[in-house]
Amino acid sequence: MERITSTHQRRWVSWLAIILVLAFFLSRLIAIDLFPPFLDEMQHVHEAELSAQSSPFAFTGEGRIFTLWWYMLYQPYRAAPVWLPRVATLLAVLPGLAAVIAIGQLAAGRWGAAFAGLAYLFSTSNFFFERLALADPISGSAVLVALWLAYRLSRRAKFQDAILCGVALFVAVGAKATALPYLGIPLAAALTLHPQGRSWRENARWGVIALITGVGLIVLFTLGLRLRGYTPFGFIELYNSQATTPILTRTMQNIADFAAWFSSYTGILMFGLLLIALVGLMLRRQFFFALCLFGPALVFWINERQYTRYFVALTVIFLLGGAVFLAQLIKRQHPAVKLIVLIGILIWGSLQWLPFAWDSYTAPERLWLPRRDYLEYIASDASGFGLPEAKEALIALHPTEVIGIFSNCRALRYLALQDFTVTCPTLNPSGQEIENLAALLANSREAGKYVVYEPLPYVPSRDRIPGQLIATFLRPNVDSPPTAVLLYALAP
């Protein structure tokens, strides 16, 4: 009878996982290319294109070499340069979802699997970032796979799990070097996942094997790259080389900023409940999720440079801890109680996630984001808003060449890949290219040539732009006058 029940539960979890993966994939796939391309997305595509033309190691110093290789498989720089890399990113995220469901099942049975999968499905922050062509969701997926392989130590001490955990962490770091803090996951597992009857020596051996595998692969890969004159971690050194704020002040401010950012996505009430759930797990002497959350988070928080997309894996671990605690809490309750809790989660998801998803599918300019993300992805000069309209206006003009004097020029180049040629001259935040850009425009005064321009501090001022202003394309900005890209005809 026990074997029949166990088989029934495995089938239940398998069908649940299939349904959740399909719902997750389809919900994130709908209108995935509607949000205008963000600067870093098109930079990824550009680097993949140049890597394919020259060397697969050309952009090793950017710290996302495996992501570039992944995009090179799909060749988005040849066609569908927004849709293809975003779908490639989404495909890479699916193993992470499967890992989250599996961890929920290991930690709290089938209800743990259901709650964990639904919490991830309804995470609006992950929904937003995983629909963009960025390295962070790809790296985060590998982190979650490593988390699952590590959590298996709560049931068995198989060395193949340790080796695979190390390999997954190596993949995560190769996809984005900011995953380095997650190398502590095997240590957290060895310290906290110690079932009765197992010696500490076995756990220590498992942790050492996982760490040696992960760190060893990273070291060997790094040495191989160094021999070829490349470094995979150059951008990390650059980001933190000019830190000016005292470390304690910086850390406390970053913690406050993270709490404000994440609670904006989840809501204050849900954020508080997630914190209570983590405390509840620790009171039950289950420290694994807390260590895997706060250990890497602390490394991020002490750094000067902060980007919210760095936290995509951490937000899932945070939600996973809450889902596991809730499932454990109701494990011995009447089935009616479990059903009520499940309905409550579905209602929460509908009220919080559905409006967010609907705006993403239909009107991304109305998309509600925390102020920090809104300013970066919608209102800043890195935003792609205004560019689809500029592209349509230019198609009607039949240009022979378009020159882009604005930050996100490559987005327009890729949007117009099949329609017209866009030249993206070098821009330098120091302002060193201003005279060269002014000369380029002065020498391009021909019929059929146009410039898409944004008045930035490091480009020629508006009074130095030759030709006639023919259109203005505004970006949305709810807090202040919107920024814009301007279209000039360069004909004499």
C-alpha cells in the first residue's frame, strides 16, 4: 500500500510539473517581443554577432561568455533579433523552474511542489526579467539547478550529485560572473542537510567534492583563458574599483533598497510573510534556504554597483522558502484546509500577477515597475521606448542610411535589420567623441540620410545637428518631463 501511495504521489507531482512548466512557458512567451529592446539586451546580441564573426572568446571580459555562446546557437543577429534571444533566455530558464518544483517536493511533498511552482509562476519580478534577453536569468536558472542538486543531500549523499552541483555552479558563473557568491551553496548544504544516521564525515566529503568540482572547473577555465590573454572577471574589478562609500553605510543602504524593491513587486504583506516563513524554517532548524539566500545577498549588498537583475535567483529562493514553510505548516491538516490554501494562492496570483502580465502583453508603457526599474528600463536613455515608432517613420521615408547618435542605437539597428541600414558610431561618456560625431554629421548631408539623435551630455548639442527636425518620439516618464529621441533629415 505504501508503495502504491508513493507511486501515485510521483505521478501527481509529474503531471503537476508538466502543467506548471507549460503555464510558465506560455505565460512568459505571449507578446515576449512587445517590450522595446533594452540597451543591454542588444549589447548581448551585438557581442554574440561579433563573437561569431571573430572569436568566441572576444568578449570574455564581460563575464557572460556562456550566455553569448547560447545566443550564438540561435543567431538572432540574422533575424528576429528581439524575439529569438528572449525566447532562448526563456528556454534556459525552464530547468530552473523544474528544479524549484523538485525542491518543493523534496522539502514538503506534493503540496510543496505545487506551492513552489505557483510562487515562481506568479513572481512578477521574475516574470519581467525572464522575458528580457539578459544573462542574469540564464545564470539564475543554473543556480537553481545547483540548489536542487545540493538539496538532494537531505535524502542521500551521492557523489554524482556533488559533482553535478559543482558543474551547475560552473555553468552559472560562466553564464554571468555575478553568480560567484552562489559557490557557497555546497557549503550550506553540507552544514545544514544532515539527516539522522548520517555521519558528518559523509556530508563534509560531499561538500568538498562539490566545491572542488565547481571551483576547480572555474579555475581551470580561467587559467585557460588567461593563457589566451583573456579574463572572465574584468568587469567585476571595474565595478568595484572606485567605491567611495564606507562599506557599512553602503551595505545598509543596499539592504534597504533591496527590501523596498522586492516588496514593491510582492506587496508589503507578502514580503512580511516571506520573512516570517524564513524565521519559521530556522525555528524548525532548517537553515539551508536562509543560508543560500542571505549568504549571496550579503556579497551583493556590500558591493558599490547594484543592479536589480542581479537578484533574479535570490528572489526565487526567497519565494521557495515561503512556499516550503507553508506546505510544511499544512502538511497534516485536513484536505479541505489544503484546498483553501491553494485557492488563496491562486487568488493572490490572479490579483497581483494577472494585471502585471496583462500590461506586459498589451501596453508595456503602462507597466507598473518599482521606481528603480522604471527609470532604468522605461524612462532612461538605455530604454527602447520610442524606437519602434522611429523605425516605422523611417520605413516610410525609404532612407539610404540612418545614423544613430543616442545610447541605444544598436536596438534601432537590430529592429530595422531587414528594412534599412543603421550606423552606430562610437559614443564616449567622457565626451571625447563629440567633435568626431559633429564632423560625421556635417559630412553626411545628403538626400536620403537621416539621424536619430538624443541630447545627451556626451554628444554634440542640438544646435550642432545639421538638417531639419522632422519627428520627435517620446519615452514614457510618470515622474518628470519625458525624454525623447529626435529624427532629423540630413538633406542640404
